[in-house]
Amino acid sequence: MDPRQRPLLRRRLGAFKAMTWSLVAFLVLIYAWLQLVRYWEFKQLALQQAVKIRPIPAPRGLVLDRNGHRLVDNRRALHLVIQREDLPTRPEVVAALAAALQVDPQALTRKIQSYRLAGKGRPLVLKENLDEAGIALAERIRARFPFLSVEVAPRRVYLGDELAGHVLGYVGEVDEPLMKAKPDLYHLGETIGKEGFEASGNDKLKGVDGQKRILVDQLGTEVANFGQEDATAGRSLYLTLDAGMQKIAQDAMGEEAGAVVVLDLRDGGVLAMYSSPSYDPNLFLNRLSQDMVDRYLANNLTRPMVNRPIQGIYAPGSTFKLLVALAALEKGIATPQTAIYCAGKKNYYGRDFRCDKPTGHGSLAMVQAIAQSCDVYFYELASRMDVDDIYATAEKYGLTERTGIDLPQEKRTRIPSRAWKKKAAPKDPKWYAGETISVGIGQGAVGVTPLGLARFYALLATKGKLLTPHLFYGFRDDQSNELQMAPPPAFKDTPLDPKHWATLDEGLAEVVQSGTAGANPFIREIAKLVPFSGKTGTAQVATFVDKAHYARQAKKLKDHALFAGYAPRENPQIAFAVVVENAGFGSTAAAPVAAKLVKYWCLDRLSNPLPAPRGKMVDPFTPQPAEAPE
Amino acid sequence: MRERFRALDSRLLWVILALIALGTLTLYSAGRNTPQASIWLKQSLWNLIGLSLMLLLATVDPRRIFRYSFPSYLLGLVALAAVLVIGKKIGGATRWFVIAGQTFQPSELMKWVTLLYVSHRLGSKGADSIGRLELFGAVGLVVFPMLLIQRQPDLGMALSFLPILLLIPLMKGLRARWVVALLLLVGLGGFGAWKVVLKPYQKQRVLIFLDPSADLQGKGYQVNQSRIAIGSGGLIGKGFTSGSQTQLNFLPVKTTDFAFSVWAEERGFVGVLLALGLFGLLLSRILDAAREAHTYAEAYFCAGAAGIFSLHLLVNVGMVAGALPNKGMVLPFFSAGGSSTLSFFLALGLIMGVLHRARVK
């Protein structure tokens, strides 16, 4: 009965033993295959998932106004992101994530899909600018969704909100077409200026991104740093803007649509440039939100994305009469003493051209014609010239070119000529003499940008200096925080004949003293404090049958009100142009805005400056809500 | 006491101690910088208790133990039934009793008790032939606890009963044609299981086995990370506590199912050869015990034990390398766990007893 004597059991146990050793051999072979034959492949895979190269975004330079007030600041922001290589694929994971984030699962799926197609270098941002509750939520759900990570990135903050939206612009991720067109200049995922000075001054503001090689664990948390190239921060810079002046412009415009430009006559620096309605660049840092679409993009009526001072083309109306007068004086067809009788209207080429004053101004010389803004006077001057004479004068003083301001997408002022008509209207290329009559009072085909108009009045104020408007004032020295003023762009000197100039200057002064603008008591009051010069304009948007009809018209068909000029009258310091859309008369709607600007610059600024010496960083505006904690 | 130590078979003991050393190092490294940092200490405690139990059993005459096999088997069935009712549910499965804060998995021990009882029954009859009644009786004894375990559900555990079913009748002289018939039965059973018995997650596991890289974030993720850990270990490994897959938590469940990947990553192919060599020696020595055994029951028990250890080795070490489906079967001496550790040592204690008796008589 001793089992050791049984050959069958011994035989079968021996076979089993051989099988166990073959089992061990089989396992050894599997491991030899993985660890010896495929070693490099798996080593690469292990490295790939543990060692990551992450960019270190360089902070962009700050943007300050001419007095050192911060207009654009950088804050530290935390975003909840998914790195590109970790995007979840399975629908149930996406659904669970959507539930955890309390967002619509379909929207999240679409977001992931479009991100995958877009091929962006930055991670997919699920939630931006996490607040304390957001960080707590992120930490909670990261345990369940290890592919999530929290990214620290500098964020732009536009301190004035809508104060200078169009001037400053905003930043965003570089577009793929641009990056592919200039691969040397831009890299994937880089933040660049998209609009405004952020775009035109991008090279000045941007720093150099760094990168780091880090070891991450399965949750994507940095475990070790193998070394990094630090990012070089972009240089901070000063703009020529005066934040106080800009605020005056913003407040004065209120809910009205239009444009305000103020130029510094010393160097062409832009002291204020406000486009109304403005936009808040802070909203454009986040991905397109419904709020933004409703407020800005879907709003076709007021077109808030257009930077009106350089992109709005307006009929200059009576503000154009100064150019017509200048052309007539230089051509010699009129002298300052030339008197013309206004009967309220005048017939040219079989058509009645009406003056703004139906009863007529009577007989006027040039200064009074400017002061009273007599249309018949300038019909007459225009009728004695060819349209190309007016164009030649405009060209001589550089008004037919772009101003060259350091902002993107400036439009060109349009002064009609015979050559222009051929190009613009190939079906009806002939220039009719009647059209010149309309040009005489700044109607018809004439279209100016508010900046171009301000520049023309700067030329009048400086007796012929054609300034180049600009926003870049200088860099901030990183050590001393002092302004290092950049040389202003060159200007062209085309001196006006002193006699001609004296006439125009006097006319403009009379507008405010006794003329169209002086009729407004508010203007008179400020002119008493600071005598200034300017010209009203009322540009027709549509032709009306009579005044009753006009009053009944919808607001958007009402005339644009304009006012352009310079201040103070003696030794002027600033030139300005104001356009208030569909507001009626220049004297009642636009001139008061200009008067407020003049008062601020010449009086209030000096007696009550904003509390910020140059170079010291004090926010003149209410700070943003507390940023994300450490 | 000295007498007791002398009862231990030194060749088997050294292999066991060496495997314990390897497993403890692995768990120390796997638990580092995780909430389970002290798991190697806890497992060492289980090992110590297990070694003591082994020492106790080694000096007991195996025949006395077999005498208790039937009551133990009945008790085991009751425990398996009870765990379905009052057991603790973890991750969708009811497999554990909770006693004084410790979880205890009755099926781990039941595997050995079933082996003990089946060995006893078949070993007490004539050798070199097996009657049909005997065979079907044995099949019933094994299949009944398997079904109870599958109710938990725990397919891996249920399958680990299979060596009992296959090996003991073979050792007793089951003809080859019966084996063929049995394999056919298993094949058909497998097909039936796929259609009827298997739960979706179990099917998923089999499917992932067929293509582990299909879904990196899903179930195949674990095996993929394990393969990366093993493969990147290379010939000599990344060094103790220096495996990137282990230390950076890319490797999942690294203190239990995937403990062997930790060893393979940090100690490389050389370490794998050492570990597998030790396992080979362990199995070899257990089969020596079967050959030297004084009774058929003892011989059958040792052969069945070798079969169960082999299955654990094959399924776990093969699974972590992606060569077999992810069955969740622990690897003795490497995977942390109280119930399994104690069960393994109890079995080894009985084997030690068999070797001792073979030596002294």
C-alpha cells in the first residue's frame, strides 16, 4: 500500500514536475521577450509618460499711461486643463466628467472634439481663472479624473475695463494660419496681441517663453525638475494716453455712439482715443462666451468692435470747410476779404443748394462765413474751383494718406477727385460739377476718420506741422521704473502762409466766441475760462423733406454731430476731433464733449492731478476682485 | 522547540525564506510614498504568523489533519454561503468577512480545505484506478464550492480550484481518454460560460486580453502600464526603489495583483530569473514531497498543492506581462494579503509535515 512503490504515481508525478519546469521556462521566455528584445521600446514609453516638456509662458510687459497709471496688468491665474495627450476618449468618461464639472455633457463632448481637430499646442482649458471654490472642486475631482491638471499662467487684466478697449486691444492664442506663415516668429500655443496696441506693439510687449523638463507622476503632478530655461518677461511700456483725459472722453460720450481723439501738439502723441460703444478686453481673454456674443458680436446696430477713431469713415460736414477755405486762399480765387451774399440758398447747375439758415446770412467775409458756418459761402468757393484743386491741397498737407498711427487696420481718409471717381464708379466715371458743390461743405463723397480730422486741425494749430499720431511713449526702465522716452515719430513741416493761417485761426476762434458753437451757453462758459478754437459740423446721414419729418425720424437716421479744433487759442497744446453719431447738431452734441476735454487738459489736470507720480505703480481704477489664492 | 525546527525541511524552508525576502523588498518599494507605505510591515507580520503556523503543522502527523478534513469542508461551505449573506461588499463583489477590522476571505482557505478533503477521499480508496462514482463524487465536491464562489462573484478564485479537479484524478490513474473527455468538457464549458455565466466585466477582461492596447484609459490601461514597467526594467532593472513606473504611480494596484511588475521593473530580467527559479524550486520540492509521501492522501494533497501554486504563478506572472487575461489572481509571497498568505503557509505546513514523516520513517 506504500505509494512510493507505485510506478504509475511516480511516473505521473515525474511528468508533472517536468511540466512545472516548462511552465517556469515559458514565463522566463515571456519576460525575456519583454525585457531583452523589446527593452528600448518600453523604455521610450516609460520616459514619454514620465518626462514632459512644459512651456513656461513669459509674462508680457505691462502697459501704463503717460503718467504711470497701469492700464494693463498681469495677474496669476489658475486654469483647470487637460493636456493634449491625455484627452479622454471614452464617452462614459466624458459624461462623468461633465457631471462632476456641472456642465452639459454634449457641450463638453463638442468642446473636446473641436479642440482635437484644432490642433492647438496649449492644453484644453475646461475652466478658466479658478476661484477658491473652483480650486477646491478641481482638487476633488482630480482624484477621479487623473488626466486633469491645474495650470498656472499669467493672465492679462485690463484695469479700466471699457476705458480704452479699442486702443489696448486684447491677447489670444496665435492663429494657426499666422503661425504656419511665419514659423520662425511664432510657436504653437504662443500668446500674441490680437487687436489694438496689444497687436501692433506685440513685439515690444512680448517676452521670450521658457520651458522646463519635468518628471510627472500618474496624476500629472510635477515630481522633479530636470532643468529649465527661464522665461524672459516682456518689457513694460508707457503709452501717450492720459488716463484722466480718456476717462473724461468716456464719461462725456456716455451712451452715445461716436469717437473722440485728442492729440498732443508737441509730438503727435495720442492723449485720448475713445471709441463708443467701447468693449471690455477682459472678456475677450476667455473663450467666446454667450455674454460676449450678445454684447458685442451680435450687436450689428452699434458695431462695438469697430475702432471708430481710425476705422469709422464719416462725412466731415462743416469741419471740412477749413480745407476748402485753405484751398481757395492758396489757389488765389478768394482772399480773406472776399464777401459773398447768402440768401438762404443758391442755384447751381439747375439745382437749389440750401444754406443751414433758411433766411440767409446776408453778405459775409471769410472769418464770419467760418464762424456762422454759412453753406452758401462755401458752395460759392467750391463752384469757383475744380474738385482736383481741393484734392491737391488735401494731398499737399498729407490728408489723403493714412496717419500712420501705431494701431492695426487704420482706414484711409477719402477725399474725392476725378481720378478717384474713375476708380470708384467705373460705370459712371465722369465727375459732375454739382458734386464739387457738395464737397464744398464736406458732404458727398468726402469721408474722414476722426483721427485724420484731428490731425488736420493739429496742422492748422501748428501752422503746418503734419504730425504722426502715435501711442508708444517709451519703455519702462526695469531697474528704476522710470520712463525712457522714445523719440517721437518724425513730422512733416509744410508751413502755411501766415496770412492764410491768421484768417483760419480767427474764424475758428470766432466759432467758439460768437459763432455756431458760441450759441451754446455751456461752450461760452468754458471758453471764458479757456479760450479755444474749433469748428462744428453736422453731417447728413439722410435727406429730409422738412423739419417735422426730421424730428419724427428714427434715431439712426439723424445727423452725425462733429466738432474739431484745438486749445487753448493762444499757443495751442492739444488738437481734437469729436464725432457723436445720430445726435443732431455739432454745436449741441459734439462741442460740449470737446469743451470738457479742453477744460480737463488746460485747467483741472493742473490743479487736481491724478494721484500718481510717473513710474510709481498706483491703480487709478477700482482693482479687480481678489485674484486666485496661492 | 528545537525538535520542531528540525521537523522543517531545510531545502523547502530556504526557498520559502528567499521568496519572502523578495516579496518584502517588493512591497517596501511599491508602498513607498503612498498611503500604503507600511504595507511591507503588515505583510511581514502575516508572514511571521504564517511561518509560525507552518512550524506548528510541520510536526503534526498529516493523518491527524486529514481526519478533520470532512468537518472542515462542511464548515467551509457554510462560510462560503454565509459570506454571500453577511459579507462585506467591496467593488461590486461580496468576498470578505470583516473581523476586528481585518478582512478575511474564506474562499482562500476553502481552496486548500477542498483539496484536503478530496485528497483524503480519493486517497483512502485503492490506488491506480478510479471509479466513475469516485470521479463524479470528486467533481461534485470541487464544483459545489466553485459555484458558491462564482456567486460572489470571483471567477479567478473559482478557476483556481480547477487543479484539484484535474490533478488528483490523474494521479490516481485516470485514463488518458478521460482527460481528453474532460478537456473537451472544459472547452465546451468555456463556450457555455462565455454565453451564459460570464458577467459583462469578465467578458471585457477576456476581450482586453485579446488586445490590451485598444483602450489605454480603460481596463487595458493597467496591463499596458504593467508591460511598460516590466519591459523598461531591461536586463538588470532600474534599481531598488527607482522604478519610474512604480514610484510615479503609473503602475496600478502595485501591492497586490501587479506586485511582480514592481520586482521586474526594479530588478530587471536577472531578478525575474531569480524569482522564477525560486518558484521552480518550490514547486519541485513540493512534488518531491508528493513522491516521498507515506499515504496516497498526502501524495495527492502535495500534487494538488503544486498544481494550485503553479496556477497562481502562471496566471499572475503571465497576466502582468499581458500574456494571459487579467484574472486577479494573487502571487504567493509577493502580493499583499492576509487570507491568502495564511492559507499558503497552512498548506506549506502540511507539506512540511509530509516531508518530515517521509524523512523520519
